[in-house]
Amino acid sequence: MSALDLLAEREDMISPGISACVGCNVELTLRTVMKVLGPNSILAIPPGCMGGVGVVGWNKQSGAKVPVFFPLLDNTASMLAGIRLALDAKGRDAHVVAFAGDGATVDAGFQALSGVAERGDRIIYICYDNEGYMNTGYQRSSSTSKGSWTSTTPVSKEGQGGKRQHGKDFPMIMAMHDVPYVATASPAYIPDLVRKVEEAMKVKEGLAYIHVYNPCLTGWGIRAEESISVARLAVKTRFFPLYEARNRKFKITVPVPNPLPLEDYTSRIKKFSHLGPERIAELKDLAEERYRFLEAVSAGGGGRA
Amino acid sequence: MKEIRLHGRGGMGTVKAAEIIVTAKVLEGGYGNSIPFFGFERQGAPVSSFVRLDERPIRPKTQVYTPDCVIVLDGTLRKAVDVFEGLKDGGWLILNSEPGSRVEDLDLPRSVGTVVLVDATGLALRRLGKPITNTAMLGAFVKGTGWVELSDVASKVEEFWGRENADLLGEAFEAAQVIRLR
Amino acid sequence: MSTLEKDYVCPVGEGIYAANTGDWRTQRPEIDQEKCSRCGTCLLYCPTNSVRRVEGRFVIDLGYCKGCAVCAAECPKQCIAMIREGRK
Amino acid sequence: MSTVAVMNGNYAAATAARLARPEVIAAYPITPQTPVVEYLTLFAAEGSLSSRMTEVESEHSAMSILSGASLAGARCYTATSSQGLALMYEPYFRASTLRLPIVMNIVNREMISPQSVWGGPQDSLTLRDAGWIQIYVEDNQEILDQTIQAFRIAEDPRVLLPINVCYDGFYLSHMTERVEVPEQAEIDAFLPPYEAKHQILDPRKPMAIDPLTSGYLVMEYRKKHMDSMAAALGVVEETDKAYAALTGRSWGGALDLYRMEDAEYAVVTLGSVTGACREMVDEKRAAGVRIGLVKVRCLRPFPKAAVAAALARVKGFGVIDRNVSFGWNTGIVYQEVRSALYESGRTLPSVPFVGGLGGEDITLGLVSKAFDEIVAAVDAGRTPQSAVWLWAPRKGVKA
């Protein structure tokens, strides 16, 4: 089934009215992922944007058509591991799924996620990485790109400041746990995302981890209608490459042989607006470094398949 | 109630020996408890364990301060630890001692009423090939005090450590020298 | 019985709560069906799942559409117009 | 029919857990609880335990895994101590407010600093207001019996709360004594399988667990939680009776009284010090002092009325606390008992003892001293305003 057929025909598992910002590509990602996973799923939404906008529900009503709950910020993976154990004990099966922001994944939730990865608990973990704590007004996270303005890495009138450190290469860190499936994805490449969720569903032992890069309109300063196009530029400039890894076998799924200049991407984003050419070059150097590394470890010396 | 304190070194099975005494007593329809002194049991470091035996349930869950009997699993411990501390007047000393040791040379305090000597290290080395003295010391303890039955101790020793140890227990029981000092 | 009167032991929600996000809209998309090539890009990228495929054509269900204009921006045929709400 | 065995407290806890047939176990080792984890993995390896078990990377994850498993309807068990409990605090509080009937043994250990691995219930007592039922026991038989009962109490539809059965580290956890172990069939009859009806994560019945909730509904849920705590007091008593009918052993429910019928003085205890205090009650009574003992078993819910009734006819009392309440300058149990009496309108002379911290032994000698101090203070109508320290002075230690 093509991604379009699937998305046109499947039921939306999320409440039709959730209070995500106008144009939010995380809302798109969540609806897409859950259509692919279908009704036989148990969904964890830790504190973060998607919890805040009502996916877990409001008062005595739900925000989803599947069982959904709030884990704590830092225990999403372990709560899901517990659900899996309970299902196993009762001889039942369901997709046990996390949809968690980068704060709940690369920062506070990392220990629990790393533990699950090492133990081989069978869960699907999807991280929507918008580079910071957006639900509380955009504080920096360890995923935030170097130079970014955030509310905790402010920028002076003279343009000095922003985050002082590079963000972690988190999907690579997860791949180094030797888990059955790790992928990166983008809301600008929906058919690619659909296929990767389907791959994750096929994993019968261990963790399937998908890291989705979601530019945040409100926090980063992006116009609503550019929600998808900016996300696409992150891929086309090699800033966020799309790949998958089965154990340590890597494959670039959207090769970028001729990248666009990084400025095409950063110039559309307000949080980078104070960065001069030198600081942009620094971001570009790291992106190129990471892409070369990925090519080197990918099948066929670059995965240009 | 009988109170016992065992002195050994980490790795000798001191705590387990204490548990076996209690288990034997319970098998016989009595009551007992054993509490190890709470430390980090590193190989070779001095350790101790406390035992109480009675015909009725034992309520205090405290350490033993005035033992009726002291079991010393390694004679060299006497240099590091006051093994006689609090020993009741006329109490028992079960001592792992070199072959041919004479009571007069042991420099015992007046509180000791009965001393039981056994070359537990030698017996253990010959039979097990390693200086694990707890089994042999149990044999000497049973012979000296009679507070639990040899057969009950033997069945537990065999259950935990096998036939060879049960034989060692019997051998130590035979070899142990009981000397009443008053 | 109103939802609030449900007697739960612990915080539980049943039935779907939907915020009326259709009210947020300041502009609405309109598809020029003449120009439309039926590629479905608008459906693939609509954040609120407001695009339906009906007998091969793509139509917008305005019930919860927030008017973000992603569909208009992404349409390869540029056949979706954004119309200010309040005007016919 | 039961089997007589000799075991330490940790083995008693693990045995109880095995008999209760939890579906999911997740635990992380920490002194002095570690052997519980080892015994359970051994049971599983031997095939006598069929629970799904997982070796977690922290206590936070242990409680989180059980929270998930309990939400999916599984009977759950774990155990921890001290810093492990502290690390668990976040999912611990949440397990109660989500009404997850998880059973957890707490092998009481002092909180650092100073660095200490030895006994003391400061760890669990500090969390007395986190919504869990907390029961404290005095010997290994009681560990086994109460841990089995804990599952039935927690899962009772009138309760639906997580429960701790707390026992002193080392003094019980590493102490070996005689324990009667019931037959599996007896426990199976006593403990029917757990069915989660109040909430469940199950695709066949989709629901949201813990939606964003307005303050007035938070009030509603908190009140229901408190009501269930109140109901738990009765369920603890009932369960004790049902268990006694099965095994012949009753532990007294929320409170256990010893020689209180005609007592003029009382000592209030919690945990393993109770045994030494019972011994000393007999000794002092033989010497003509009419003293009795009130053992607090249930710290949460606190049996306020029963405590007031137990102390209704004494002239005064003392409380032996193996913990402190900083800023109140007494132990925690003392505060609880005093508050319960306030409600009954009685003011009695009372002595707040603090001793046995960091695994220090509360010897029979110290207990005797405490009893003498109770009699002296009560006869003089005296209530010390801060803790009376129960310890044997050591050379070089500032008393």
C-alpha cells in the first residue's frame, strides 16, 4: 500500500482537535505515526508539547482513540518496558509506543531509554526532536544546535550568545546500543517516515527507535506555512540526514549528494538570525563531519542506493 | 537461652556456620537466630556472627554481648580481636589451634570454663585442600557443648557443602579435644 | 451524565475530547479542482488531518482546520488558495 | 500445612513474593536489600517462580516498569532500601496517586550522610505522606506473613493502593531464624488473581490514564485517595483475621498490644526493636513495674483512634524512634502518637527517644534504661521537649 493510500484510508487515532500550534509538524508526525501503527497500540506521551496540547486528554476525557497515558518526563521507556512485560505475562500483544520530545529522550529520559535498549525490551520509541523544551517556552536541551537562541541561552543586542555547545548526535548514540532498528525521519518526507514506522513494527525482539527532526515554528521563529519546507531544508543541507541502522548496518535512505548551502536553511529560522558567517560555518563543518561519518559506516560506502 | 559468638575471616563461611547451628536447633524443635555482624565481608578480613538458641521463641533481635560460647575459626584472630570480650564466667571456647597445642600455653582468661581444641585448618587442608575451617569447627562445637545434635548438623552440612564436608565434620568431632578447666 | 460526573477511582479519561480548533482559523484553504493533479501532497502534509480523499478528489474538511497554509505551500501545482475568513 | 524452615529476612520476603505469584518483578540491588533480588532470580532459574522479571538499570526504572506493568493490569512486586527509595521518589509518589496496587518491601536502611549502609527506617518514614500504605514488622515470620497479606490489602477494591512492608536492614534482613512457610495452594486460595477494573491500558478498552486535570478534580481524586486510606485500616485488620484463620498466626492488624491491659506505663515501638522491648516488659513486670507495649504496625494509614484507645488508661509513655524528624527534634513515630492523643483530648507525659541510628544496636541494656526513664519522667509529670538520646557512650564520641 502506498503511503498516500494508507494515510487516506486509515483512521486517525488522535483527537481531531488538539491544541498544537498552527502548522505544527509534530502534530502531523504524531497523526501519521499513529495511523500506521493502528488501533492495537498503547501510546505513551511524556510531558512535552504533545502532552500539553491534550493528546492524553483533558479531565475525564481522552485525546486519543488508543490507550494513552502520561509517563513521567524521565521514565517513558521503562514504563513501556513494564507494559510489555505485563502483556507478555498475559499472553497478549500490542504495539507499545512512545512519542516523546527530545527533553524526555536525550536528557531526562536517556537512562531509562538506554536501559531498555541494552535489555532488549520490545518497544517502539519515537522521539520528536524540536531541539528544546518547547512546551515551557523553549529552554535549551542537549539536542539544541550550537548558536541557537533559546530562553536559557539568550542573545545580547550585539548578537552575542546563544547555545555554546553542539547538540548530541542522539540517533547515532542509540544506534551504538546495537539495537534491531534505529532510524531518523523528517515530517517533510512522509512516505519515508511511513516506511520506517512499518519497519519498526516488524521488530520482534528489542528496541525500535525513530528520531524525527521537527523544526518548531513558535520556538525557532518559522512561519507556519514553512513548517514542512524548513524541515525539508534540514535534510537537503545535510544538517539532518535521513538513514536507518539495523544493529550496526547503516543505510542512508535519502542521500544528499549535492547539498544546498546551509544558509538556505538557517536563514529561514529566527533562532539563528544573530549568527555571522563564522558561526554558521561551524555548524556546517559539524554537519559535513557527521554526514561523512555516516557515509563511511553505511552500506556500499555511502549508501547511495 | 544459649548465646554464641563466632569469630572468623571473610571467606571461611563463618556466617553460614552460625546459620547451620540455628537450623539444627530448629530441626530439633527448638528456636534460634543468628545475626552476622554487619560489615563488609572482604576475603580475609575479621568477621563475626551471633547465635542464640532456646527452647522457646527468641524475641530480641540484637547482637550478642555476653556469649556463653565463643567459636574462633582462626587462631590468628586473637591478635586482632578480643575474642573473649563479654564471655560468661565458665563459658566455652572452641578454638582452631595448631596440632599439639597445650592449654597452659594458650594464655586464656579466667572466664573460660571449657576449652575445645581442634586443628581445623589441618583437617580442612587434608580433606578439602583449602583452609575453610567452618565445618571442622562445627564438629568441635557440637562435641564440646552438645547444644545441638551431630546428626542434624551433619545433614545440613551435607546439604550445603556436600559429602566431603560432612565427613570432615565427623572427623573433627572425633579429633576435637575437650578440656574442662574447672 | 456529564463527563465530569463519572466516578473514577483515579485520573482516567474515556471518550474523545476535541478542542474546537476550527475556530482558530483566520484563513481557509480552497482547492482549485480544475488545476489539481490529484497527487495527494496536501493530504500527506496536513498537520490536522483535514484533507479527505473522496472518489479520487481531495477536499478539505474545515471542521478542525487551523488554516496553517501548509497545504497551499506544499502543493506542487500551487492550486490551493488561502482565503481570509469572514469573506465570502 | 506449612513447612518449617530457617531463613533470613530477605529470604522470607523473597519467599512471600514467590508465593504471591506476581506477574512482573523489577528490582535493582542495593545493600541490604540485594539478597532479595538474588533469591528471586535464583527462584526463577530453578523454575519455582514464573514472574516476568527484568534486571533494571536503577530503582527509578524499577518502579517505573512496575507502574507500566500495573497499568496494564499485572500484579507487581519489588524491594529496595534507602538511597534506592530516594531515587524512586518520583514514580513512588505517582504509583499511589495513580492507585497502582504494587507491593514493595523496604529493607530499612539509614539515609546518607554520613555514609552508612546499616539499618534504620528513616528512608521509608520520610515518605510517610506519599500515599502508600506502610506496615512495619518485627521478625522474619512477620515479614513473610505480612508481605503475602500486602498483595490482598493493596488489590482490595476498597483500597487499590500500593503498599510497603518495611523491615529493619541487617537486624532482620540478615538475621536467620525459624519461619513457617505456608503451602502454595493455601496462598493461591488466599490471594485470587489481580484484576484491574479501575483502570487498564488495553487496546480492547481504550482509555486515557492521567489526562491533564483541573484543580477541582485533583481535589476529588485526593479525597478518594484519603477515603481509601481510611478504608485500608479496616482491610488490614480483616486481612490479618483471614490470614490467621488460614495459618493460625495473627499479627494484630494496625496495632499490636503487649501486656497493656493493666499497664500504668507504655512504650511505643516500630520495627525490630519491638522484640527486645517485649523481653524488657516481662523483666520490668517481674520487678513490679506495670509497663506494657504498643507496637505500631501500620504507620500509614495511622490507626489514630486505636492508638488513643491503647493509651487511654496509662499515666504516660515513651516512644523509641530509630529515626529523626529534623526541626521537630524528636523521632517521627513520636509525633504521630502525640498527634493521635491530641485528638482524644488527653495530654500525657511522654518521652521521645531516639536511638539505633545507622544500625547502632538498641541493646537490652539501653531498652532497660529507656524504660526506667519513662517511669521516672511519667512519675514526675515531665515531657522532654526534644529527643532523649538512647545510646551507649563511646570513647571519643561527643555525646
